[in-house]
Amino acid sequence: MARKKGTNIIATNRKAFHEYFILETFEAGMELLGSEIKSLRLKDCSLESSFVRMDKDQAYIFNMHIKPYAFNTHTTLDPTRTRRLLLHRKEINKLTAAKEIKGQTIVPLEIYLKDGWAKIKIALAKGKKIYDKRESLKRKDLSREMERGFKNKFKI
């Protein structure tokens, strides 16, 4: 069977960009079982309250919810089970070393299909303080207002 070319975004973690400064991103494969890939293709998943943890030189994602596939005839899987992430050894070493620095964490950003394979974008991130969050919201509002002003000014 030929795989589809290109990328198809399934789910994003928009809250991560509000809560953290993104320092570096990584692309990882996911170890899925049975009908989980079919549920992903139907976009039945959520990254809300999920997180990545390094354990024994492996990366795992916790609390990622993948809805059970409706037409599955075999055993049902726990929707929030722990799934292993597939990374290169250099990336695992880099994430493990960076995780030891105080204030840095690893967060999932988005899940997508790339050439038919399920991938997840994870990021090394540093938590924002309350005043940083306010500042980023101000910047976002200003840029939105500027775009709105330019759009109305050049409207014919």
C-alpha cells in the first residue's frame, strides 16, 4: 500500500506556547498499538494535560488521550496509556542533559502524520512567569491591532 506524501496535523497543544518559552524542538515517532493509528487518522486524540518524561534512557509521553477506535474487534486499549517515543540516541542524550537544568521541561507541541507515519513534535521549554505571559499577550494584541489597521487602511 502506498503511503500518502506530506504532513497532516492532527492535534496541537496551543496552551504550551502560552505557558512556556520554546527553546528547541524535536521530531519523534510514537510506538502505537493496534487500532491507535486508525483513531489518530480520524483525529480522535488530545494533548491536553500530557507531558514527556525521560526514564532509563527512553522518552515516554504520559496522559495523551487517544480515543478507542469504534470498529475495533480485538482488545480495547487504555486511552491514556503511557507511550514510548522513538528518538535518536543523540537527541535522547541532549534531552536528558537539558532536563537536569532547573526550570526546563519537555512538552508535546503537536501530533501529525508525515508520509503516513505518526509523529509528535516535542520541545525543550522553560516556564514563563506571570509577567512574561502578560507581556506576550500584549505583544499578540498589538500585532493583531496593527494587522487589522493595515487591512482597513488598504481596503478598496
